Amino acid sequence: MGSLLRRYKTLTNGFSNHIKQRVSSNELLSPTITTTITTRFFSSSSSCKTPSCYFRGRTCFNNNNSFRGSLYKGLSGPLSRNMTTTASIMLSGREGLKSLVTAGPHAQKMIGIWLFGSAAWVFSMVVLGGVTRLTRSGLSMTDWKFTGGLPPLSEEQWLVEFDKYKQSPEYKRVNKGMNIEDFKFIYWMEYAHRMWGRGLGLIFALPFTYFLCKGFINVRLGLKLSGLFALGAGQGLIGWWMVKSGLEEPVSEYVEPRVSPYRLAAHLTSAFAIYCGLFWTAMSVALPEPPSDSVRQVLGAIKVQRLALPISLLVGITAVSGAFVAGNDAGRAFNTFPKMGDKWIPDGIFQLEPVTRNFFENTATVQLDHRILATATLLSIGGLWVATRKLDVHPRVRSLIRTTMGMAALQVTLGISTLLSYVPVSLGSAHQAGALTLFTLMIMLTHSVRKPSMIRLKTLGYVK
Ligand code: HEM
């Protein structure tokens, strides 16, 4: 916080001097400058007084902050409004997005590859976790050690593990009479999922230690990555906490043992958060500056950002609601589309007490929610595409919007196909991978429309 304040002060002082110099040389009062500013920013509705001011709240001089009084006494009307807009942009464009890597392009490349590789590993973990769940293998291992261990290596050891599984409610109620070969399959699936997670811990921690020792990583990146590492370790604990709920005897003898939908959703959400953190950080290392070839493209990106942020949140919420569909096995009910059975809204969606429980535990309600959220996601991404078609944006941003639109349509198609075919392993896993792909595209888009640095604005010729 202290360093943030210092940074803010330095920037504002620098800016204030810059403005003072320009005012004293009458530069800011010249009609040319006013016109330039007006056409560049004011005409594109960037008045700080409107909600559309991109930088509002952070540095806006129209707010009653200390800069306003000291800098703009005597300036009023359109000129002052235009200048304040300019000021906002100049201030919020940082003095150059500082590279997170401190040792030149080679280190930057190595760290970028390592972080993208780790994100890809998490992606594969999510898919493997989905396959483990869909093949009903997740409850085959009845104990857990943080560091893991070797799998059974002899027939005797396999029998010991199988005996332990035979005590579990899943064996007693669902898999009674299962033979050892089938048990070995579900055991290997769960074992692979757990060991893949531990492998991630290693491929993350070893290079991290190396880069730290070499001094390639700045403090900010070091803290971020330590946080992600802690989340990753926590993910193992959440996974076991989830599995434990499925090893407990269900309340009613008619209920199939399965993990708590809340814990499953927590496990999936945490996986998405780790993935998002890794991917975003990897992008920040590889591409510290957002793409833009002109000031108009910067303004275009600002508009895209306003839409992309809430849509990313919507994609995230839709994914979490999908976890509740999976956690309640709700994909094996109401296997029709667009209606649920012969109704648009099925009966009994609020039958549980209190009402909020229905959104997380009622098969009909969680599926209805997921359909509504998925439709809203598709429509908003479609809306983003339509709303930005005429906007001047960088070709990379344009192509990301189009790809995201295509992916959203594919994801909805996959979801419907999964539902209509009673959730086969192949489609269920493809649908899960599709959700993460859509999320990845939203991260890429949001990352590409960030604020450019001051240096970038200078090279674009906007700031002298
Ligand atoms: C933007 C659109 C969508 C997103 C982001 C999304 C995301 C997800 C996610 C993350 C899951 C959890 C997967 C798991 O944990 O294994 C899921 C499950 C599911 N989704 Fe979607 N979904 C979307 C659209 C749809 C649509 C339109 C349908 C069908 C009407 C649908 C039907 C299902 C079903 C049946 C499941 C449960 C599958 C299972 O049991 O493994 N989804 N969804």
C-alpha cells in the first residue's frame, strides 16, 4: 500500500509539473491543443463527468480531489473538461508497464514458457478431473496423503486396497460385486489425477526456486506466484475434503453416495481461479503491453474492456453453475432441449426449504439456472461482437472477439449435445474443456484491452 501511494504521488507530481510547464508556456491554452484534445477524447464521449470516463475514480480530476483545486483554478468550461480528460488518461497510463521479469528477453521467454506450460498443465488437470468424475472413479481411493505414495505393486497390495474400497458406501450401494480388474481401472484414474496434481506442484516449484535464486523475478511477480502456489497446495486439500464427503454414508438408503455439490463446485472454482491466475500472469510476462497501433484503437479497446469484464464474470458464474449441474448429476434428468420435459419451467423448482437451497441442490433448478446463464452468456458475447463491429480496434482484439463468439456457440452446442445424450464421458469432458477454453479466450481478450502504459501513449503520439 505504501509503495502504491508513493508511486501515485510520484506520478501526480510528475504530471503536475508537466501541466504547469505547459500552462506557463501557454501551450495548453492554444486553440490547436484544445481542438486536438477535443477531437481525440472529448468527442469520443470521454467526459469525466459521465460514467463513460474510463479512468474515473482512479485519477479523475473532476472529482473533488486535491489536484483539481490547485491545478485548474481559473480554468472552466469545455477547455477544463477536455484537459481533465487528458490528464486522466496521462496519469493512468503508467510510466511503462514495468516488466515483471528483471533479466532481459531470454529470462522473459523462459518464464513465459514455464508459466504457459503450468497453465496448460492445470487445464489438463481439470479435464482429467472431469474424466475421473464421469467414469465414476473419484471415490476409489479411500485415504489421502499430502505427498502421495506408490500405487499397489503386488496382487496382495491390490487386494488390501480393494478391501478398503469394499467398506465404502459407493461399493456397497453402486458397485457391489465389482471385480478387481474394474477396481484397478477406477483406482488408476483417481491415482493419475492425484499424481498429475503433485507433478504440477513440482514443475511449478522447481523452476520458481531457480528463477528466484537467479534473481530473474521481481517482488511483485514473486508474491503473485507464491500466492498461486499456495492456492495450488490448497487445491489438493479441497480435493480430499470433496472426496471425503462422498465416502460418508448418505442420509437416506435410497440416495446414491456422491460428493457434496458444494465441495465439487469449490474444487472446480478453485481450479479455474488457479488457471486464470497462471494464464493472466503468463500473458503479462509475455506481452506486457496491450496491442494498439493508434490512439483510436486505444479508445476502441477501452470500450471493449467495459463489456469484456462483466462478460468474463458471467462466463465464470455459468461455469460454477455447471459444477452444480455436475455435482447434482442433474445432466441425467430433463434430457430435452429447449424445453425441460414438456415444460419451459419444470414443476417443483422451489420445493426445498429454505428457497436458496434449490439453486444448489434441486436438480430441476440447477439445470434451469445453467440453461438461463448459458443463454445469457451466449447472448452477451453475441452482443459484444455486434457492439464492437464498427469500432476501431487492433486486429488481434477483433479476431479474439470473433473467436470467442464462435467458441461460445460451440460450447452451447456441446452442452446441449451432452444433455441430449445423457452425459457420455466423451461429450461431458469436451464440454468441460470447452468451458475452460471459453474462459481462456475471455482472459486473452480482457488482457488485450488493458490500459496502455504512458510510454506506449507517448509512442502513439498522444502524449508528448
Ligand atoms: C457458455 C455456455 C456454458 C458453459 C460455460 C458451461 C460450463 C459448464 C461447466 C464448467 C460444467 C461442469 C463440468 C464438470 O464439472 O464436469 C458444465 C456442466 C454441464 N453443462 Fe454446461 N456450460 C454451458 C452451456 C451449457 C448448455 C447450453 C447446456 C445444455 C442445456 C449445458 C449442459 C450441461 C450439463 C448437462 C452439465 C453436466 C455434465 C456432467 O455431469 O458432467 N451446458 N457446464
